[in-house]
Amino acid sequence: MQNELFDKMPVPKAYMKLAIPVMLSSVLMLVYNMVDMYFIAGTGNTNLVAGVALCAPVFTFLIAVGDIFGLGGSSVISRLFGGGKADDGRRLSVFSFIGSALTGVLIAVLLLAGTNPILKILGANAETMEFARSYYFWIALGAPIIIFSLVPTNLLRTEGLATGAMIGSFIGSIVNMVLDPVFIFGLKMGAGGAAIATVIGNICADLFYIWLVLNKSKLLSLDPRGFHISLRELKQILGIGIPSSITNIMSSIAVMLLNRFLLPYGNDKIAAMGIVSKIVMIVIMIMVAFSFGGQPLYGYLYGSGNKKRMNEVIRFAYTLVCGLGLALSAVLFAAAPLMISIFMKDAGVIATGTPMLRAILAGMPFIGYTMVTTCIFQSTGKAAGALLLSAGRQGYIYAVVIFLASLIAGYNGVICAQAVSDILAALLAFILFRKFLGRSLKEDEPLPYIPR
């Protein structure tokens, strides 16, 4: 293990050493997302843009499944490494890698078998069905590849190989961006072409990750020989992995709810929100990167019982992530019309999207607090706290808020619902942190939870 990084390096330096590669990966993914939407919107077809936007929950769902094995596995494995149990960590990495691939195959079969009813649930209508189906098919077919890619990006950081995880993300995103115009315009495949480019990009990233684990990693393994996992270990991984994945599952549900509430106001509103969502990802993904960049530190320090350093890391993370959320959302708030016009020059879309974007950005600083708290819960094995927060912001809190807001304020209530939910979720995060960790991190007794 790189004990210098985890045990001795100054907190800001150690945190940033782990977080910056994640952030750079996120920035490139941001560029990819924006380029992807740029090419999709470049078709000038509002129904095509709406069709692709309607399928966003499917892609988010696949990421959520990958997080079960990636975030759940990394949480347990980092604590094992911190507790000096490297062999157990290596053995559980095999489960995370192989389990994600096999689960992906099963999900691909289910998604393809349920194409029509799923697309109708997502909100596809006569105008958008053709485009949604074209995009959906290739994303569903690539489910095993997309799900697997989430595992090495998380597990490699438990060993301090954050740069390797970053390079894999770079490869996938660059391949995707290069292939987007080829398939969308060159081969005239439209929405389906964008999905094919995404799947091929993930294939290239996965091949690099496999090479990295086989040749550079000293603590992770893909070798199933002699593999075994106890029921207790499985519960530990799933106990953190499932709440972690719920964040993305709830995000999918939130998008479906939002699209359903926007549908009565026209497909142009859904198309505008599709563009707005890509712009909002600028803030979200950077905050996620800096929140989860510290995850290996939380898990390792909790596993080793180093509460003093753990508290230093937590304070640094809250200050960094919340500050970034405030600064980035302020910049995008001022530049909202310009940002939307980059994707689509349509005056109506710009006029519709600008208040949408500004309304969502109002809640961004609060998201940072919720993200860091959720990450701490996941890393320290506080499954109940992680579950309540993961299911809250875009789940039960959002569902109640958007329903009430739409009744009270109609369309304006719908577009403001997310910001209100973000504020309420941050308040819940504050309460839960005090309940689950506030006291134990102040007392002199040893930290109670180290995986066996």
C-alpha cells in the first residue's frame, strides 16, 4: 500500500492527489457530454433531441448498477487495505469485476426484451419513439460493457492508482467524441450513431482497465481461481453498493418524473431540459469528482482507526466541494443564455432553457454538502445513512416536492422543484451526519467498524 499517501502526506495534498485525476476524468467526460449533445442537437431535429433525452434514465440506470460493484467494492476493499487485510481485498476485487460483467449480461437481455413498454414508460410518443428506440437499442446491447467500466475506475483508486483510472476515462471519452460525428453524420445513423459511439468508447476504456489490472496493479485481481466470498462479505459490499447505486437510480426516476411533468407543456420543453441537464452536469460532475476523490482516504482511515486525520479530511472536503458548487453555479447562472445557445441556436429553446437552468443552479451549493456526506457514509459502512441520502435528493424528497410544486405553481413549480429538493436534502444530510458519525468521531474509543 502507498502508506505515505494515506497515512502521512498533508491532507490537502493527499486529497488532491487522489481527487484531481478523478476531476480531470470528469472534466473530459463533461466535454464528451457537451460534444455529444452538440452533435445530437446539430441535427436540428427537436424530436430527435427529445428522443435521446428520454433515454437518459437508461444510461443512468446502467451506471447505478456499476456503482453497486464499484462503489460497494471499493468501500469494503479500502477498509480492508487500511486494516492490513490485502489478501481479502484482492479476493473481493475478483467478485466486483466478474460480478459486474455477468450482471450486465442479464440486464442487457431484460432491457432488450422489454424495449416497447420501457420506452413508453420513459415518455416516448409518436414523434419521439423512432429516435428513442434507435438510441435505446445500442445502449441496452452495450449494458455489460458500460456496467463493467464503473468498477475499475473505483477499485484502482483504493490502491492509489487514480492516474490509471483517469487514463481509462480519457481513452473512452476521446474515442466517443471522435466517433460521434462519424456515426451521427458521416454514416447518417442519427441517434443510434451517438449510442454506438458511446458503446465503442466504453469498450476501449474497458480493454485498457483490464490491461492495467493485469500488469500494473499489485493488490487487485481478475483471476477467479480459488475465488470465494462469504455471505457476510457479500452483504457488506451490497449493503454499501446498493445505497450508492440508488443515487443514480433515483436520478433516472427523477428524469422520468420531470419529463412526465414537462410533457403537457410540449416536446420543446423536454428538448430544452435535455440540453440544460448536460450543462448542469458541469457543476455536478466536478463536485462528484472532488467528493468521491476522497473516498479511498475515508475508507482507509476509518479502517485504520485514525480519527484525527479522518476529521481533517472531512473538513477539507466540505470546504472544497461546497465552495466549488457555489463558484461554478454562479458563473453558469450568469452565462445561461450563452451556454444554451452553444447547443442550439433556436430562440425558443434558449428562452425556455434559460430559466430552467438558473432554477436548477440555485440548489447546486447545497448538493455539495449532501454529496460529501453521502460519500463519507458509503466509505465508512454507514449503509442506513447512505441509503437515506441516496434515495432522498432525487427520490422521495424530489417526488413529493415536484408533485406539490406543480400543483401550486404549475410549470414554474416543475422547473424549481429540484432546487427545493437540494436544500431539503442538505438539511437531512446535516442531521444524519450528527446521528451516525458526529459523536463517534469525537470520542477517544476506537472506531467500531472494520470488515472481517
